[in-house]
Amino acid sequence: MNHNNTLSLAIMSGKGGVGKTNIVLNLGYAMHEASMTSMLMDCDLGLANLDVLLGISPDRNLHDLLQTGVDAEDVLVSIEDGFDMLPATSGVPELVEMDEDLQDILFKKLISLAGEYDFLMLDLGAGISQTVLSLAALTQLRVVVVTPEPTSLTDSYAMIKILATQHGVKDFLVLVNQATNAAEANQTFDRLNAACRNFLSLELRNLGFVHHDRTIVEAVRRQTPLMKCAPKAKAAKDITSIAKKLIRYREDNLERIGGRPILKDFPSE
């Protein structure tokens, strides 16, 4: 494996509908504005939607990447200079539960390209499918996106439990999305953290929160990232703050990051 400066993040959620993909896309924009390079990889392999949020129709996607003779560079879509995306596709059942051979092909084609960026962000599908869990266990850090809804907390706890007990994953950052205010966000984090501490002997890290903001709905309708169409919105400012925390983490841990691969080997069954 390469000695590297790339921080890999799996951005995930226990349930759908928590705004995870919007967070991924806008974090990428915030990184770009801070002069950091990043590659987003749409890993919601059954229901891809990063391209939808951008209003684009890529010529190729991850399904093509798994074919012989197609390299990651052939599939890469440039969003801004130094800010790129590997799009997925929808309605391809074999991608939802990739077998080890497909995982190995994807891994080998991705790894050299990923090393050219400061950040690699995997936008995982919601839930606890084997592919989601395997991909989540690959990265150096995991960001769990939750909302104050009880179902989001319950499903996120279940996902963290499986990753901790079956995949040996211990480090999780929590991002509370769609919070009314800081008090609600902190209460949401505290509830999830208390459950993990009491039942899994696991301490989560609070990455921050993003306000519930109607501007996000308008950005989705316009198929334009929030950071681009409404940079002064509350949610945009929150995302900028979170991006700064991740940039600071990378800078403070470059030696640790460089001492391990960008992505670990795919876990065996």
C-alpha cells in the first residue's frame, strides 16, 4: 500500500431520508472552498442519487468500472477543479450485494486514483446490508448522520453495534442533521452516545450539527448544491464548520494517516 496523505471517510446512516447525500455533496464543496481536493464515491449502489442532486447524467458509472478495461479515470466526473465524483447507478441488483470478486475489482481500480486527493468520501447506502458494512469497515473514519427522530437513533445504534461487534470498528463521528437548535442536536448526540457507552463500551465523537433549513429543499429542487446557491444559509455555515473540523483532523493526524492504507482490504466473510 502507498504511504499516503488521503483521509478516507465513510458517510453513512442507519435509515434513509436523513439527508446524508446532501451532507456528502456539500461537504465536498466546503472542502473545495478551503482549497482541499476531494473525491466523492456514490456507494449507494442500488439507488444512486449524487448525480441527481447535481442535475447531471454521467456517461459511465460504477457498474462500468467493474467491467474489464475500464479504469477509474474513465468514470470520474469533475464537479469543480480538484473536486470529483465517481457516480453509481440504480436498479442493478448485483451491485447491492457485491460478492468478493466484484469488491476486489473495485478496490484495485480505486486505490491508486484515491491517493491523488486530500479526502476520499464514500456516500454509503442506508442500513446494514453486507456491502454497506464492508465498505464502512474499509475507511479510516466513519461519519454517522442522524436526525433527532427516534427511528434514526435506533437504526444508527444497530448499525454501529454490528460494525463494532462483527467488524471490530471502534471510531465513529456523529453528525446530527435537521436539528432545530444546538440543544436538540446535543441531546440527540447524547442519547446515541449513552446507548453506545452503556451497551457497547464505545465512546462516540460529536462532529457537530446542521440546522433544519428550508433552503436545502430549494437547493434540491434546483439540483444545485446548497453551498453554491445559498452559501449564507444557516445549514451552509454549519457544513462549513464541520468541513473545517475534518480538515483540522486530517492536518493533526497526517503521520497516522500516512502510516496506514487509504482503504483496508475488504473484510472476508
